[in-house]
Amino acid sequence: MPAAALWNTDRMLLPTTADLIEIVEVVRITDPHGWPAWEDSVPGDTIGIWEDAQEVLTQVAGIPPGVRMRCFIPGFALRARTGRHPVFPEQVLFEIAFCFDCRAVRLYGPAVTRDIAYQTFDPDSIEARDLRRRFQGCTRRPEGA
């Protein structure tokens, strides 16, 4: 996946290290109101592991911007990890917290620059709807469980 260029504002911008990501953890955020105190990590429980990391990040990078509302009470996040990278083995390079109600994301982590740390998105776009369905799929219990 090519790194996002700063002049490409018609889609969500990701850190330039996105190409190093091999695993994406799905995080159910446990303290959605505490985001002003988050520094480099999103608090929450890992509820899924997506090994199609580059496809997921391409989908996220394809989400168009939206008009921000007010709340920012994110429910889910993506935690982007390297895999067996020789220089950065098993490291979290960035996390993306999504609030589908106010149409905003916040990015956290050592690979996040200030200019991309806060962005809006269109929750009605095909990419965002598909991502939300995948998030919700991680919270459903299998029948008989």
C-alpha cells in the first residue's frame, strides 16, 4: 500500500509507516470519554485480529473526509502492528480510534505526525460502512457460545 501523501486530502491519511504493518488488532475501547488523556495508546480490549492488514489499511485510506459533528466518543480502534520485521519486530506503530457518530478519527502512536493526528470521515461511504460491519462482527458471539 503506498504511503499517503499530505496533499491527498480527499481520503484518510495514514502514517508513512503503514507499509510495515502486517497485523491489525481490533480494539473495543473501554474508556471512550477519556480520550483527552490518551497519549500514545488507545485503552481497550482486543476483540479481533485481522491478518489482512494491508487490505484493511487500504480500505481505511480510501475513506473520504466528512463533516465533523461534536461528540467524539469512539467505540472501536485499529491497532496497527508490525509482524516479523527485522528492525521493528512486533511493534505497534499507530492506532486509529473511530467515532462513527461525530465522523472523526484520532491517530495515536510513535508513527503519527501532528498533521494527520485528527481527521474527519464520511461514515456513510462504502469503505466506512464495510469497516463498521467488520467491527460489529467482532462483537457478535457465535451461535451456541
